[in-house]
Amino acid sequence: MLSKKIETALNKQIRLEAESSQIYLSMASWSETKGYSGIAEFMYAHADEERMHMLKIVKYVNERGGHAIITDLVAPPKDFKTPEKMFETVLSHEIFVSKSINDLVDITFTEKDYATHNFLQWYVAEQIEEEATARTILDKINLIADTKSGFYMFDKDIKTMFPQDQV
Ligand code: FEO
């Protein structure tokens, strides 16, 4: 059985993962309208992955005798200016999510909930991957994005970097 404190913290994370999915879906849509088809595919896949992150917690909370709450969500931005700025937002968002996971892990220690502690290890590892992916993409953009042909290659290349390939 989950303590109230853990249940509340996990529900907060459910909401954050759902909002992450919406942010990446909005990025996918913006990229598609701008003709960045490779980036759009990457972002659609990323949005699906965040939904999977959310569902895993929903099922865990309910399995442990809690109640996973599905709430309204903060609307994501519609316009991301440039791919570079967009991926800077991805990186800072993932750093924010990592902090939230770390805070959750902290609470499992104070609540002595080692089952939830174990459950969260998957997310700890996943966040390392997500931050690394965002950093790699930003490095690539910084290397090539100044040229039109470089950007064309990047947009093709990013299709091979779908988040699910790295789970
Ligand atoms: Fe589920 Fe990208 O954090």
C-alpha cells in the first residue's frame, strides 16, 4: 500500500509526464507545418514515449492500492521559433523532469518505500538517456545548422534517433 505522500508525489509525476507528451506533440505539429519532416517524426515518437512513461506510473499507483488521478493539463506553447531553440527547450524540460524524478526518489527514502524506490530506477536511467539525446541533437544542430544542405541532412539523420531506440 502506498503512503499518501508517495501517492500524491506519483500523481504529480503522472501529470508532468502527460504534460511532457503534450509539449512534444505540439513540437511535432509545429515541425510538420514548417516542413521539418524528420524532426516531426522524432517528436511524434517522443510524445508517444512520454505517454508510455505516464501510463507506467498510472498502472503502478493503482496496482499498489492507490488511485492514479487523470487531470487537466497546462497547454504547451504553439510556436517554437527555430529547431535550435526548440531543442534547447527539450533539454531544459528534460533536466526539469530529471529533478522531479530525483525529488521523488528522495521521498521514497523518507517514507521507507523501497518498492517504489525500485520502480523509479527505470526512470532514473531513462532520464540520463533523454538528457543525453537532447544534448547530442543540440551538438549536431550547432555543427551543421548554419548551412541549408547541412540542415537537410540533419532532418534526415534525426529519423535514426527515435527515442524508443534508446530504451
Ligand atoms: Fe518522461 Fe522525457 O521524461
